[in-house]
Amino acid sequence: MATTTAAAEAADAAGGEREPVLSVRDLRVWYGTERGPVRAVDGVTFDVRPGETLGLVGESGCGKSTLGRGVLGLTPTGTALSGVVDFKGTNLVGLPPKRLQKLRGPDLGLIFQEPMTRLNPLMKISEHFEEALRTHERKLSKTAIRERALEALRGMGIPPSRYNSYPHEFSGGMRQRIMIALALVLRPAFVVADEPTTALDVLVEAQIIKILADLRKNFDTALVLITHNLGIVAEACDRVAVMYAGHIVEQGDAREVFANPQHPYTKELLRSTISLSTTGLHYIPGSPPDLGRPLEGCRFAARCPVAMRGCEEHEPPEVVLAGGVRSACWHQALEADPSLGEELGKDGREPLAVKEISVADEA
Amino acid sequence: MSKQSGGLGRYIVQRLLLAVPMVLILLTLVFVLMRVAPGDPVSAAAGGKLSAAQLAEKRHIAGLDKPLLEQYWNYISNVAHLDFGTTFVDHRKVTDLIVDNGGATLSLTIGALIVAILIGLPIGLFSGRFRDSAFDVGARVFSITTYAAPVFVTGLLAQLVFSGGSLPVSDQADQLMSLNVDTTTHIYIVDAMIAGNWDAVNDALLHLVLPSVTLGLLIVGVFIRMIRVNVIQTLQGDYIEAARARGIKESAVVTKHAFRNALVPVITVLGLQVAMLLGGAVLTEKTFNWPGIGLMLIQYINQRDYVAVQGIVTVFALVVVFISMLIDFVNALIDPRVRY
Ligand SMILES: Nc1ncnc2c1ncn2[C@@H]1O[C@H](COP(=O)(O)OP(=O)(O)OP(=O)(O)O)[C@@H](O)[C@H]1O
Ligand code: SF4
Ligand SMILES: [Mg+2]
């Protein structure tokens, strides 16, 4: 481990960026339903590098979990995937199930939101570890399995005396730590943690976030951390990606984005965050669009306080701004290249007449 | 380990204690139902051939002239001493009757359970795993049909199909006489085995096939649907997705994680099915003229022998309670959550 960390520091010191472990290009994940496709993830692009934590935030239902599962190919039958998920040179999209199964665990990990129901109630903790290790590392001896499992558990603060207990004998926080140990015992290079602390109390939450933050230091693991808690992102993430209605609308260095948000949705989201210094509550009126319908233009247009007429019909291009932040909004696009304005039409830059979205409408 | 068995021991004691009120409630129900049935049981049994004095005498012997509460108390305390009364029409002790004819009913119900498990388990697991496939649709039609078809229809159908064929279609009794096997256990197959009479064993098995299939088909429908629904639900479970996320092989996910968990509630239902099985056994025995308790019960019902009926129904009720308790113990052994 020491060598990889040293290598990472060397790369950082040289100012060079390391090769991404995972490169996602124009990924689409559409659920098949009776009403037609639900475009839960609709053209998403991002990279994650070794030892880096990417925070993924956005309103409920914007496709965060779908993105996390789509990357691992863990989608229900009837789901269509397209685009590229490049993991160390292999495109995971369209990979045969058998090969994906072999990658899940030792290369790609997933930690879930609800720890209470994620362990098989009829299997002891030891049996969970034995099954996982035996599946992926066939030559491991019985004692080696035990050692590896106990080491992973100890790292999460679970004493060896509990190794032969059943899941129902543990609290939620302990079960989540067991789930994390179970994911990490296989030493994956890339892990998605989907709201790992939402179901837990704040003290346990802090504990688990600390564990995840230590991951990248100790194992050089690349982590996508899905959360509703912007405080956690500021605390534990290197970069942040803001999702809205199946798109990433803004992504970049976490401190940069929080200090100086560019996309109107990011600004609204940050304004809606409750903190000790908050005076009065702000919220974004209206609700996200129905992903089951084909959408055109900017998906945030109906709720955007600075929307222009052209926004409703023309999809904003993503532009790279200072500090490497990417944003997909016409305002920044026009600033970067005024000639793009032609696409918006002649009065496309006029402010969009604000549709009265009142509280009464929503109710 | 010691902690676990302690949990199991305590659970067994709790469950045994719980059986006491259960039995009392059931016995009370039997007692009340027997008494609200229309007609005077004694005069009905006697068929109007007795004088008033003789009738009163009979009533006195049966204890029917005593106050209800006293009758109730006698009934309960007799049952506690495993005395289920003496039949009215032929003066047999119900316990003797159970011993003589219980073996036939036991082999029939066990045969039916084996049939139901052999057919129901694979079909249920498969149709749940491959939901909405052609196989699943076929399995659903099969389970509804077998569930809806009355026993005598299935039984007659089986008899029609196999009459003249290689399977005997009715009557175990003649064989019992003709092959001359000592009745040690009153379970014909076991007796034949003890006697080392393999022709008789073979013959008994052949006789058992059609009645067992008929009765097994009665409960297999519920069985298939239960297993199927449980498999479908379990496969959508959180720990299934988590196991897949860990890269566990799909075959292991389905068998080790989904099937095992899906079968836990099915065991409970199997216990509840015993009541239905006993009800079905009565009809099956009638259809095949199978010399079990059910056949006796129908005879005594026809003769309005209410003491016999009450005795037999009481035994049935006790069997149901006993089996459901056994099932709970099995459940506790399998599912660690039950023990605490
Ligand atoms: N199995 C499914 N079939 C059809 N639609 C689905 C399915 N799962 C999710 N969706 C839809 O896809 C969209 C994205 O869901 P997803 O769970 O990815 O959102 P999310 O951002 O994780 O939300 P949350 O913050 O509440 O967890 C939602 O509109 C949801 O209704
Ligand atoms: S593109 Fe237009 S509607 Fe969309 S966020 Fe920018 S200003 Fe608002
Ligand atoms: Mg989610």
C-alpha cells in the first residue's frame, strides 16, 4: 500500500493527473416499463481516478442510484444500457453477464443505503465472507479466509468474537460496517457507495464517512459517494457531480463548485441547504420532470430562475470553465462562445416568462 | 453455540406452553359444535327403534342427561387421560379404532405429502425462478386445476385411467387378508416389512400410489403457488441484489440465497395444510374405500354415532395442534431469528 500512496503523491507533486480507473462516456440507462422507457440516466460523462472520491448529488429521483448500478451492470431485466463504461481498458457496457459477475466484488464494489436488509438472514457473518472470498479467490485456504475476513472486520471495528453471529444480532450501524468490510475484503479498485449513511444516526454517519474517507488513503480506492448531504460532499469528496433529471449539469473540484457554483441548479441546490447560518428556508419551486416522457431543451428550464426563451427547446452544451469545472447551461455557453447564440434563435435570449408555479399548484 | 441451544430450548418450552390454550380452545370448539348439531344424537343413532325408557338409559350411559358444564368437564378430563369415548353403535373404544385404522390414514397422508413435495417443490421453485415463462403459465393452470377439482373427481379420474392397468384402483383390505401379514404396527407396509413379505410390501405400495396421488394433488396447488410467490418475492430482496453486487455466481444466488429463504414460510404453510390434508383424507378414503380413520368417520356420521364422531374429530384436532408445533420447531432450527 505504501508504494501506491507514494506513487500517488509523486504524481500529485508532479502536477500530473493519474489515469482514470473508470471513464464513463455518454452513458444512458433506460428502464423498460409498460408506459415506455424511463430515461433515468440520459447521457452522462465523468471520470474517476485512483484514490479519488467523487460526490454525486441531486434531488430524489434524478437517477443517482441508477447511475451507480448501471456502471456495475446491476440493472433489472428490460433495462437498456448504451454508451461506454471503460474500466481499466474494458468496456463494461454489453459485457457478457458471466464476465461482469467476475468483476463485481474483486474489481467493482457497491455499498447500499439500507444495511438492515442487505445480509442474508439465514447466513452467519462468517458464511457471507467465506462465500465471497471462495467465489473470487478459489485457492484461498480456510484459515486464510478467516484471517482475511477478521482483518477486514477489525478495520471496521467489528470484534472477531462476533464472526459467527447472525445478521439480526447487529445494529444498523454495525451491519453497515459489516457490509463495507464485505465489499472491501475483496479489495476492489472502484466502489460506489449509494447513500451509505442515510438510514443511520449522525454519530454513526460521521464514523462511516471517516471510514470511507480513509479508504482512498489506505487502499487507493476510487469512490463514487452518492448522498443528499452536501455537508458530507464538502467534507469527504475531492470532486462533485450535480445531477438533474438524468443529466450531470455541473461537475468539478468540490471546493471550487461549492465556493463558486456556476449552474443555476447548483446555485439553487446550495441555497436550499439548511445550515446553522441559514435564515429562512429556501426551496426550489416545482418538481423535476417526468423521466418517462421524451424531454427536449434544458431539463431545468421550467424551474430555472434565469431561464431564457431558447432554453426550452435547445439543449445547452457542456463547457469547461476556469478550474476545470464543467457546466451545462446556456449562460456559461454563451459567455464561452457568443456565436453559439445563433442556435437559440432571434429572441431566444429574452428571459422566459416565468410560469406561475405556486405552492397551490404543487399541492 | 451454547447460547444458541439455550435460545432453542427456551423457545421449545414457550411453544409447548402455548399449545395448552390452543388445545383447550379447539376442544371447546369441538364440544360446542357437536352439541349445536340438530337432532338428538342418541335417538338418531338408535333409528327410532327403542322405547323411551331404553333411550333414557342409553342417554344416561353416554352421560347426556348430565348438565352441560359437567359434560364439558368430563369430556376435557377424559381427553386429558387419552380417553376419547366408546362408540355407540358397535361399542368400540375410539382409541382402539385409531390404533386399528390409523396406520392406513398415516400411510395415506405421508404418501400424499411425499407426492405433494415431489411434484410441488420443483414446479414451484422453477415457475418462481422463470416467472411468466411458458412453464410458469402451465404450472399456474395446473395448480389452480388441481386445487379446484374435488377429491372424488380426481379420484374417479385416476381410477378410470388406471382401471385394467397395472395399478390397483381400490381396496387395501382384501390384500391385508389374503397375504396374511401379522398386524404389529397396523401400518400395513411396515407390518409387511417386519414379516419380510416383500410381495406384500410391493402390493401395499402399489395400492398406495393412486390414493396418495389423489390426496397429494389436492394440496399441491396451494403448495406450488406458495413456493412460487415466495421465490418471486425473495428474488427481489435486498440481500439478493447485494449478493449479486459481490459477484456471487447466479446459480448460488438463486439456490443458496433465494430458494432457502423462500422455503422458510412454506414450511409454516405446510403445517397449516395438515388440517386440509386430514379433511381430504376423509374424502380420499371414501373414494378408494381405504380402511383409514376417515372411512370410519363417514360410517359413524351416517349412523349418527355422535360419540364416535366427537372422539375422532378430537383426535384430528390434537394431531393438527401437534403437527403445527412440530413445524414450529423445525422452523426454529432453520431460521435463527425465530429462536430469540
Ligand atoms: N426499476 C425501475 N423501473 C422503472 N423506473 C425506475 C426503476 N427504478 C427507478 N426508476 C425511476 O428512475 C428514476 C431515477 O431513480 P433513481 O432511484 O436512480 O433516483 P435517485 O436519484 O437514486 O433517487 P433517490 O435520491 O430518491 O435515491 C426515478 O424517476 C425512478 O422513478
Ligand atoms: S440552460 Fe437556461 S434553463 Fe437551463 S439552467 Fe441554464 S439558464 Fe436555466
Ligand atoms: Mg437512490
